[in-house]
Amino acid sequence: MALARTLATSSRLLARQIQLASGRTTVSKCYSLPARVCLTTRRLASSTTPYSTSHDIGELQAQACLEQGTQKLETGDLQGAKGSYQASVDIRRNASSLFNLGVAHYHLKEFDQAIDAWRESIQLQPSSPDAHTNLASAYIVSPNPRPDLALQHLHTAASLAPEDPEIAFNLGAVLEACGRLEEALQQYKRSEEGGVQKATAHISNLSAKLLVQKFTPQKDDPSKN
């Protein structure tokens, strides 16, 4: 659990775009770890026209449920948010509805369900660095942690968003926890260069660890004698 608290929790808003099933794009706001919630800033039409198709109606209903879920999440109604997001998924199973359903599960500490939702979201939209980052977080805080899978998804997120300093910080935190100190230091430095202030303290602490490690005599392995 200590590692989960180490991961970046900045409330800095990141502009993202989510492709809806119809091909239309809505600009969303996404919070960083531990769970980036997609908040729709441009509403779709709430009424139908004589030219609307059943596909349009389904999409509008799914979008309405998505927005209701976000409103409930903002007021702390986690169960209500989960219900609305699940309704959105049931109507129109797309990357954005699954992404937000994963967020609700995560906040309710239903980590296995969050993992399932984010994995499916990634299958539908594999180029989302946010989904990969959140999935990594869930793998870390799960009752059965999988740091190997967390690293895999953080590396993917970093390749998709190489200029994102928060992803670099999270990657550094997991690498450090796995004992890969040199690699962790490089990621913390990238994070610091990107403006994540907390990275500075981690760089200092990790540099001290590496210095001690360098001048600490290696003990002989008894099994080799």
C-alpha cells in the first residue's frame, strides 16, 4: 500500500479526446492517478430529431448516463456513479464508459472489477495512456499485486505520452519499489524536468541510496563456497 500512496496524485487537469461510437469526438478532462475521471465538457444534444437513428438514440442515452455518473462521482455518491456508468456500458459498450466504470470500481476498492473494466477499455482504445496508467495503479494496490504488469502498462503509457511527467513519476515509483534504482532515478529526473515538484525529494533520496549501495562491500554468497 505504501507504493500506492507514492504514485502521483496531482489534480492537474489534462485535456484528452475520447472517440465515441458514432465517430464524433468529445473533449474531456481527465484527472491523474489514482484514477483519471473523464469529465465531459461539451454535452451532446439531449433531444432527438426526425432524422435521428436508433444508433444516435442509444449513443445519447449512453452519454447521458455517463454524465450522470460523473455528477454523482463529484458529489461522493460512488455507488450511484457506478450504477450510472454501468448503465452507460450496458447501452453502448465503448472505451469511455468502461474507463469511467473502472474509476468507480477503483474508488470503491473493487480492484479486480476496475482491472477488468480498464483492460477492456484498452482493448477498444489501446492508445489511451490514461487507461494504461490507471490499470497499472490497480495492479499495484490490488490484494494480489502484480508489479510486473504495472511496469508493462506504465512503459506503454510512457511510450504513448513521453512528455507526461506524472507518468514518468509513477514509473519511477514502481521501478524503485522493484529495486531497479538506476532506471527509477532516470524516470524521476524526467518527471522533475516536467515540473513534478515531489520528484526532487525522490531524486535526492534515491541518489543517497545509490551512493550507499556503491560504497557498501558486497557480501559473499555462502552458496558459492
